Amino acid sequence: QKWTIDGDIAFLFIGKTKVLVDAADVAIVGKYRWHIDGNDYVGSKQCEPMHRLILGLKKGDPLEVDHKYHVNSDNRRSQIRLATSSQNKMNRRAKKRGTSRFKGVHWDNERKKWLAQIKSTYIGRFDSEESAAAAYDAVASRRFGEFAYLNFGAQHA
């Protein structure tokens, strides 16, 4: 596999997937053969997944790596961060099977309103889905800080 370096960024194509790392990390990742695993992470049979290898995590380490903007093939240090399991879960996207396209929002059929909540914490009922999502964002931002997955946040830009 051949890495291409363009300034501070290095990339490798695995099939149609463009994998990004910081050029300085090619010394760490360049000695392994990589593939895209079933969860769309960059993996190798020879070592830890790429994002864990770059941040120095070993098998069994209780810390996890969070892809800030949910791009599993972007393993630049500015795009990944160490996280506890709880913090990593805070940055999850909305579930696709719900009644709303937004995280923390669902339709209350009994009251005919959009309900915003975080786990079992009630935030409120709203006439519009967007208002409920904005209320979720306000509470999630205060509660989870930089790990909050916001419906209208930077990760959607």
C-alpha cells in the first residue's frame, strides 16, 4: 500500500475509501497493511485499528477513540480524540429507526407534540420537531460539553 503525502496530510486509497492521517503519523501506520472493516473503521490483522494505533492505545485499554465528526476513515489527530466509553456514546448520531430525524426527539402521539429528552431526563414538548431538536441541543451541550452530538452543530457543516 502506498501513502501519498500532500503537505501535512497523508492519504491512502483502500478501494474507493480515502483514508487520511497526519503526514507525521505515516511512520506509525505505514508499516501495516490496512482494510476497511465491517464498521467502516480502518483495520489491520497485524495491529490495533488505525485510530487506536495513532493515539497509542493497546488491546484492553479502557479508553476509546472518538471520531469527532463521524468520519471513520479520517484519522488525523485533529479529527480523533481519547474518550471514555460514556463520552464516546454522547457523540452518537440519532438512531435511524425513530420517529424523528433528530437525536433526542420523538413524536408523542398521545399529546400530538414533539418530545425532547436525554435518556430518561425530560426536556419538554414542542409544536415543531426543530424546536424540540434545538432544546435537546441546548441541554446536551451543557451536559456533555465537547462530546455532545448536536442536531444543529459543527459536525453537520
